[in-house]
Amino acid sequence: MKGQTISDWIISIDDLYPELSKNLHSEKKQDVRRLANSGLPTTKGFKVSYVNFLKQPKKLIKFLESYNQFVVRALPNTPKLPRRYRKYIRNYEQASDFLKSVIKTKEAYDIFITYQPSEKYSGIISLNPAIAVVELGRIGLDKFSHGLGTRYGGIFHNFGFNKFSLFKTYSTGKRKTSEKLTNYMRQSLMHITKADLPTQQGYFEFLISKEDKIYFVDYKINKGYLI
């Protein structure tokens, strides 16, 4: 299968496994809006249609000049087209070259650009009203979310929403979860418990920068991602 993201895979299985495809498919624009409204710490972002991106609006250029690296996402207006993204973009020219290489129909895409901190750790949280499973790794989020690298995890039992306590820890291979990594897990959960979440369940992706700041970069609520 050709493609670079899970959206390619979801599109490819739609005819054979429509129910699985339905459970995994999420509208990225809705995910972005949900995350922005959650109250979780996120990176700064800028949204613009691809047609307007090509016009180089002043606000966009000013935003790009405010940071040193970005993630550029091409978000389609139809589920039949895949999403595309590239990390560590430095300026408008690099963003434009990338988008021209992946977008064939200008009107079919919107562009979402976010500041990209340098990643020290990355992790995921799968949450339901009973438990929260947190996994963390010393690796970039792209590789981590595809199952690569050593993973450290904690299962946090929820005795009532917003009251997490460490229930069990586990690790991949022979390495044990360090106190520092466990603290990162607890911090990430504290952000969630303080956030204004519309439900008590969800799938979250986050990263921890070299400055030890936590940034959430994804928040989904569809069935295929939940424990």
C-alpha cells in the first residue's frame, strides 16, 4: 500500500472492512477543534485554506517568522483524500514546496501549521471512566506512535474522574520505569483532569520538549482508538 499516514490505510480498507474503517476514521479538522477547545496545553497554530496559503497572507508570514520550526498539515475536505504532513519545516518556502508536492487539487485542502518543539519524549494516553493507560518513550512521536522504540507505561486506576492514582507500571524489555518518567505520566494526566473535556474518554498524543514542557498534539474520541 502506498501512502504515508494512517488515513491512507483507512481509505485502503474501506471497501473490505467498512466497520473497522468507520471506527478508525476521524475528521482531523474536528480533532484539531476538539483539542483547541479542551483546555489542554497545545502548540500555537495557524489555519488557512490552501488557495489563500498560496497568496502568502501577511498574518501567515508573521506567524512563520515567530518560530524556528513547524509541522505543516494538508487536511482534505473529503474522506476520500488522504491527509499529508511534514515536520521540521523552517519557513514559507519549505512549506510551499512540500504542499505543492502532495496537493493536486487546490480547492480540496485546508492547511494547518503548528509550532514544532524539539521532542525529548513522546507519549499517548488512552482514557475511559475506569482507567487511564499512559505510555511514554524516549523517541519522536512519529516513530513512537508506530510502535518503535522502548516504551514505558503506567496504568492509572480512576476511582472517580479527576482522581488518578498509580495502579501498576510496566515496561518494554528489561528496563524499569524511572521515577522521572512516572512523574511525566502523572503530569500529563493532571493536565487532562484539569481540562474541559466533553467526555470522560479519549485517545491523546503528547510530547515533552527539551524544556520539559508538555504539549498535546492530538485528541480523538472515536471507538477505534479507545481502550
